[in-house]
Amino acid sequence: MQGIHTFTATVLGRNERMRRLLEWWGYAITGHDGIDSVQATMATGGGMPGWLPRRRSAARVLIEGRGWLGRADFEELRDAGYHVTQCQGPGAKGHGRACPLLTGRGCPLADGADVIVFGLPRGEHAASAVLAAHRSWHNDVPVVIGTATSARTVVDAALDHSA
């Protein structure tokens, strides 16, 4: 298939219209610009986008977790050289599209991840279902449950263990 499959946009946190559009369309966060905007990646056909091309041969880390303007684990892992993308997960405020894992389809982000950091609220039914789906669909990909330990330390160990 030829053409453009994904695109990115810098979105201000206070731009509610654009945030609602992103939530309806499906998106992933691929970066943060300061304290008030994010780099959002979308698939041209809707739904979850795939991974952006790597600039280097860094391991791909998918963070399943809430937090629009930044998460400490995202920044820590990016600064350590990992290729990091964040999914807000199902049940996020206004999330208009169903999680592909919960509808029996594969997720392009999870399918391409080298490790998954799971930081969704485990008390939520949909979040627990996503965790179970990752363990079922991606049993060869380490899934790290959010921890107070340094995200980099845990991801490094998970990747070393899976090699």
C-alpha cells in the first residue's frame, strides 16, 4: 500500500477541540514540547497509528498510561535513548475509538513494541482486559507493570531477560 499512513501534529493542551478530535479519531503521543503541548501521531485511516520510523536502532517502548502533558517514565525512557510512544488506553476521557485489542484486532503499536510498560489503572475493567490481551497476543514481548522503580532500570532488565 502506497501513500501516507501516519501523520503527526503538535497539539496545545488547552486546544479542547483538537483534543476531542484526536480522542475520537485515535492517536498516540510520541513527544512532548515543553509543558503545554504534545506531538500526537494519527493513522490517516483512523484508529491507532503504527510506529514512526526510528532515527536510530533504539528499542521500541510502548507506554500504556494516562497523562496528556507528560509522564516521568516517558521522559526518562526517551532521554535514555529508547523510541517511546504512549497510548492513553481504553476508557480515557472521551476516547471515541475502541481499543483494537479489546475488539479482537491487533494493535499496531503493541505489535511493533520491544517492551510494553503498563501504567493504566488496574482497577478499571477495560485496563485489566488490555493487560490480559497483551499477555495473550504478545506473549513474546515483556510487559512491565508500572512500578515506583526507575522505568529505565525495569525496561533495561526486561529487554536483557528477553534477549
